[in-house]
Amino acid sequence: MALIVQKYGGTSVADVDRIKIVANKVKNEIEKGNQVVVILSAMSGVTNSLVKFCNDITTFYDNREYDAVVATGEQVTIGLLAIALQNMGIKARSYAGWQVPIITDNAFGKARIKEIKPDNLLKSLENGEVPIIAGFQGIEIESGRVATLGRGGSDTSAVAVAAAINADCCDIFTDVEGVYTTDPRIVKVAKKLEKITFEEILEMASLGAKVLQTRSVELAMKYKVKLRVLSSFVDAPGTLICSEDEIVEKEVISGITYNKDEAKFTLVNIDDVPGVSANIFKVMSNAGINVDMIVQSVSSGTKTNMTFTVPDSEFEKAKKAIEANKDLLNYESFLFDRKVVKVSIVGIGMKSHSGVAETMFRALAEKNINIMAISTSEIKISVLIADEYTELALRVLHTAFGLDKEISEKE
């Protein structure tokens, strides 16, 4: 008998018919003799509607009340799934985050899980029930208020619960069949990966891949949770996310990602003296803005240019911060470009292979794709390019690194 945590995303519980399908999947595991704990997201589109309700009143809301609103979506799906399972003769019970309890810090709207007390869940399992837990939420103990974990937080809920109850595996069900070498909607010859390392999926998630939330991968890696990504729409094996030593043949490049939530700023003719860079990024830090790619041009006399990227979703905030600190930063002018995209290659095999950067840059150059900025880590290289070249860049790099799958004549 195995103890399995299953998480279903918004598209998997989009309507009552989909919820019935999820109930059948849970029933199949029960009939195999396994114990199942289920984590659910809200129905597809519901959280967006709830967020819009808040924004229609004001964008300067109390995050505690915002959480009270957006946490309601999951309560609908957990109740409906419990009813569906009970209708099949399976004992089931729904749990809001505070009923588990999943204890968080007080960063409402983007809270982090501090602790999960598993006694209620373990007792429920002992009683032969299927505990069905609202993902994306917990409780901040001091205030006794619901706190949400940020977008994609149900993934984190699932992994954290799996770690807390020492589950044998954590299955993340979504609308794709697993982790692909790149976005299969753009590159038709993208391959589904049988296995990928925690480090690689962590980089891919942070670089724009929408498969898993970054914090969920961090937790899985820390607590050695066996993690799988599967489709709730088709019966396929999915992708296993595991440690590096579980993968015998390590590809140089495992995946190619892109992120369009990028905006580029260039501060023109700033002083080329110590402390200026610190001032620039202190201004960004004080505004709560994460800076990503950074390029400083060659000095021209006593002046230089500084280019950096921020999330495009924080463009206006960054622009205002730069303008408000013109005297401190002492720039002649500043330029910005919101029509950019970050394209990244990721692979654990990069640690032991040379020539990866050359292959990437040459493949882009042959298609006259200009690189505006570059950043690297041990297992990834990211470049900033004009967003009009996104699809071309993905296809070219996918081919350059030998990731294209073979297509039959029928396909």
C-alpha cells in the first residue's frame, strides 16, 4: 500500500464533469489499495475573477481581505470533490487550509508555509477517509486569518503536505502530459521528458516555464519528495522529477524556456565611479523590485551606461522609482523597452560540456537575432532578445541542441 498525494490544477477541475473524472482517478487508486490525499486548485478562471472583483473596487486593498476573497475558490472544488467521492461510496472529507492546519507567515498574498501539523490528516486516513485539501492557502496563527501562497501556490501546498505526512509520492496533475523540452504549442517537435532533475526544473520554473511553482520544487528537493507531473486528461506516464544521481544519461541541454514578463531599462551616461551601481539597485530594492539581467557598457571617459531588466508587471513601479531618484542616480536620460523576451537553455550536462554558449550564440546569429543581454549560472544560459523573435529562437535552439523528436510520416 502506498500513500499518495495528488494535486489537480484549475483546468483539471474546471467544471462538474471534470471533477467527476478526478473522483474516478482517486477511486482507481483506492481500489489498488493505496491511500490518497488530494490537493485542489480553484476552477479554471475563478481566481482571476476573484482578483478582478478586488481590483474593481480598488488596487490599494488590504492584503488580508484580498486573501479572504481569493481563498474562496478552492472551497468550492474541495466540497464538490468530496460530494462526488461520497456518491461513489468512498469516505471523503474536505479541509480548508486552516483546518489542516497549514501554518504560514504573515506575508498575506504571497505567504510562505512555516509548518504543517499532520495529525488531523493522519487521523482522517486512519478512518478510511480521503482528505481533500484546499491548495493555495493556510492560516497565519497570530491573527487567525487565512493567508494565500501566491499564484501557483497549490503546487507548494501539495509538496508541503506530502513532506509532512511522509507520502510515497506527490503527483501533480495538470493539462499537459509532463515536462517538455520546450513549449510544444510553439515547437511541434518538442519531446516529453521521462526524467528531469530538481535543479533543472527549478531553473526552468524560475525562467518562465509554467509547469510548476518554484517554491514547490525547492520544497521537493529539500525534503526529497518523489514528484511526478502528469496529465489529468490522458493516461500517460508523465515526467519524474528526481535527483541528479537517478539520471544515468545526462543530456547537455534538457529544456529551453522563455519569459515575456520582461522590461529593459538603460540609464544613459551615469557616473563611472564606485557606489553608483549600489545606488541603482538600492532604489530598485527599496521599491520591492527584483532585478534580473545586468549589463554595464564600456566606460567612455567618466561616464558609462547601465542596462538591467525587471518584471514587466512591475514596469510602472520601476519607472517611477527611477524618475523619483534622478538626483541620486545622476543619469542623463533613461531608455526602456517592453517588447523583449528572455530565452534560456537549461541542462545539468552543461557542467561537464564546453561549447554550449558558442552553439547557442551561433544558432541565434545565423538567424540575425541580436542579443541584448546575457546571464548565466552553472546549468543555464539566458539571453534577452526582441520578442518578435521568440518562436524563431525557440525552434532554432531546439534543433541546434538536438532536441527535436523524430516525426513519423503520419504526423
